[in-house]
Amino acid sequence: MDVTGGDRGDGAEDPQTDGPRLAVLFWFYHEPEICAARLRHLRALNPDTPIYGLFGGSLSDAAAIAAQLGTLLDDLYVYGEERDPVWKHRHGDQLIAAWHRDRGRQLVWDTLVVVQWDMLVLRPLAELFGSLRTGEALFSGFRPAAEVADWWGWLNPRNPERVVDRDAFQNYLRDRQGYEGPLWCCLFIVVCLPRIFLDRYVEAGHPEIGFLEYKIPTLARAFGIPIREDHPFKPWWAADPQTKGAPDSDRLLNAVGADVPREIIEAEGAAGRGAIIHPFRQHFPSVPARTLLEGVFRCRVCDGPAETRHAAREMMFGRRDPFTYRECSACGCLQIETVPENLADYYGEDYYSFGDLDAEFADPALRGAYGERVRALLTLPEAEALAVSHADMRRPLLSLRRLDLARRPRILDVGCGSGRLLYQLRLAGWDAVEGVDPFLPQDVVYANGLEVRRAEIGAAAGPYDVIMLHHVFEHLPDPLATLRAVRGRLAPGGLCLLRLPLADSEACETYGVDWVQLDAPRHLFLHTKASLERLAERSGFRIAEVAYDSYDLQFWGSEQYRRDIPLFDPGSYRWGQGAPLFTPEEIDRWRARSVALNAEGRGDQAAFYLEPV
């Protein structure tokens, strides 16, 4: 069952690459939050490697899984048969074969690195498997089955069911494959499968006999597939009499039930070992994985060193909790060092823009006036539009002028809140608009026909002429995956609009951690033009235009923080509606300075217009 589409390929050799083109097959059944964290780690380490998903869980969960994880994957395949977990454990090869038959043969890769959801991969795949040759397979623990037959449960000669299963598989090998050699086995943890093997495997019919940990490596031998044996991925066999008492540091790859202890992972990482860990089913610190192994914090955007620390505080609501941000020396992006597990707690009840718009706009005269003013802002010549008196959502609306909405009417607003901007567009005559926001209490359909859904962008089908994110992008934990999801949902000639705060601004440089738009810990990334250019390039976009739209908040808000006054404090200036902290002359001066900074490209926020390439 295909849930999301990905880039297709014909499987032909790429003449530009020396070794095989690697791809990840991320194999999972449940725990979508942990899977999301694993996928972000994988993407950060392997930005240019496709990650294909194989979901083997309940079919009733498939739609929710696609919505939660679709943006983190280049393609998602759902195994289409309802089978019990025991069968899926014994016959996992059936799931992989179905993936290849229905999807994998059309995707771009030469060698598939199977990554199970309960694995931690802490180094780039090119570094771990760069010496593999095209057509080679790799199995952790690959060895003759005769070496383990006396103590390995799956070949237990004292278990009649296991003996019958083994004999049936050997008969299949002899009768269907002409193979009378010995059985081979592995611990199916670190596994690399070449395309030619899965092609042969699907053609062979892969019967429901045997167990995948001796079935797959033995068939690789039967098919004449070269198998790489000189590699560092030596698993711990729990029942092996020779290794039963091994220390924890030798059990980083094992197939028993207990997780590898977190302290062992960190210690081995600090010592430069432990590039792959299995099993580990917990959340792991949201820092770049290479940090654990190199002792250098790596930028999540460009993988450059980000060793400069900035000690920030939560100041919007006055909690004053401390957070460390890192500054990348390559692209300049500021990013939170560790995303707090309780991040949702830092969004107060008043933070989200959720309200009953139908009740607010119940008056037909008000709806008509709004519609006329919004149309004027978007369609009149610039000088006349700027003279229109309309303060509600003014900056977002003005940012839409460059999009030529007469030609691009199908609009998706990601992180739309209650949909206030879209509601106004609908009043002004744009009917093909919709919004998604995962923090909505529920889906909403307004009286004017506008629909906003409680969903991520992965649930939006498209295509759209415009996909816009207004001060949302900086909150997202995986900006690259988001832009790739946007790219995949744009119609030909479509554009992406990002409005966001910028770290390469005068306000950030002047006020440092007191800069009001740093907004720890809610803003996970404070981008620069350079970091956005890198993200755009890696996601199939180019920045076509930048329009700065900063205003006086960058000054009075930052001045407040310098005085230890939170934004929503009773003593806050609060956009002129609160305490008289500043004189009218100061506010006028800051407004004039904001206009000048925007003209110079030094304001602290801007609209970026991205077009596909």
C-alpha cells in the first residue's frame, strides 16, 4: 500500500559515484514520536541520502503514521497484510520483499541500509559503509549456522517445530535453488542489502518457511552474492557460551530485550566507539549525533562546527529558565543545543492564535469591509495599497503581494492557528485556501467555507500554488524535511513563502541573548540568509527574493529584556497598550530605524520567496 510518493528512479547506475548509492530502509511498527527523533538524527547525519519508510504496524494506524512521519521520509510504504506480531518477527523478510516488489524497485538506490526503529545510528552512513562495493551484502554476526546450532533458539535441535521449519527451508533450497551447501545465519541488526539480492529474492518467491536470520544470509550465499565480512559490527550473542559474561561495553549490538544503558552509549561515544547501538527504545538527547562521537557540536543545518555558546532565558512569559544556543561558524545559524522534552509547556494558553472567527465576523458589514480592504491591499498599485487603513494581519497580507495570487489561487497556510489570515483571504474572494496546524484543538470548518485541519503538512495532499509559513519555520525541529515536504506539494510554477526572524540582523548583533526574537526555547532555529540558502539548495529550491519587514518590536522588546521585563509582564510596553516604558520620541526613532534596516537588508525578520529548481 503506497501512502506517500517519493522520487522515482530506474535503478540505473549513476556514473558519478564510485561506490553504491546508499539508501535507508527505516523499518518500524509503532512509537511514532521515537521514530520521528530517529529520523531527524538520520537526516542530520545523512542530508543527501534518501530515507524510505517500511511500516509494518496495524493498518488502522497507517493514516496517522503518514501524517506524523510523512515529512521525515522520502517515501513511505505500508505493509498491506494484517499479521500478528509473532509472524512479522519470524518472517520480516516477507515485509522487505513486499516493499521491494511494490515500491523499492522504482526508487533510486544501489544498496539498502536497513535501520530498525529501535536502533541508534551515530555516524554518517557513507563513513560506516563507504568501503562497500556495489552488489555486496553485509550482515552483523554472519557465520555458519553449525556454530550456533547447539545454543541458538531458532535452530534448537530439541524443538520439533524449529527442526521442521529448518528442514522445510533446506528442502526449498535444494529443490528450488539447487543449493545444497550449509546454512548461514546472522543477527539481523546491521544489514546492507544490494539491489541484485532483493531482485533475486522477489523472483524466488520467498516462501513462508524458516526464520529471516538464517533465511536471508543463506539465500545470499545461494544467489552468489558477495558478503562483506571484514567490518566492525560484531554483535553480542546472548546465548553464546563464549561471550555470555561480556561487559556492557561489548553489548552495543545485541538482540535481547533490555535497552543498552544510556550511560554506556554516552561513554562509548565519548571514546569514539559505538557508531551503531541496538536496542535503544527511548528518546535520546536532541543534539546532532556526531557530537557524541567527536565532542564537537555540529550544526543541524549545514553540519559545520557550532561551538560558540549563548546562554539565553525564557522571557516571553517570565519563566527565566536557562537554555543554551549554539552558533554555527559556517552558516551563522543559531540553534538550541537540546530541545526540552517539555517544550509544549513553554507555549502558554495565550500563545496560540485560536479563536471563534465566525463569531467575531458575524456582522455582514464588517465582513464586507474586511473583504474590500484586503482586496485593496493585495491588488492596488503599491503606493495606493500602502495607504489603505487595515492593521489586522497587515504585514502577512502585504507579503502576499509578490506572489501574484491572481495566477496562484490555491494556497496552503502551514501553522495557521485559527486561520485568521486565510479567513480574510476568503472574505476577499480567494476560495481555494486551506490551513493545517497540529496544535488546533480540532478540525474547523467556518461558515464562509474555509477549512483548517488539525494536522501536519504531511497530511496535506496538494498540489498548491502557494505554501506559506508565517513565523512558523523557526519553531520546527526538522526544517529540511519540512521544505522537502513543501517542495513535493507545490504545483508547477508554485512558490513557497517563509516569514521568519533572522540572526544576521542588527538587533541580534546588538542585543545578543536579550534579542526579543531569540525567544528561547520556542525558537529552535534562528536562521541567517546563508543557512536558508543551504536549506533551499538541499530541498530543491532557490531563494528568488527577500523582503525585510521588521518593525519597532526588535528595539523596544529587546530593551525590555535587557531590563528583565518579560514581554507579557504587567509592566510591559506591550505594543503601546501597556506600561509607558518608552517615550513617543524613542518609539518614533525605532520605527524610523526599522525602515532603514529593512532597506539595508539588516532588519530582524523578512519574507523569503522560494521557487523550485
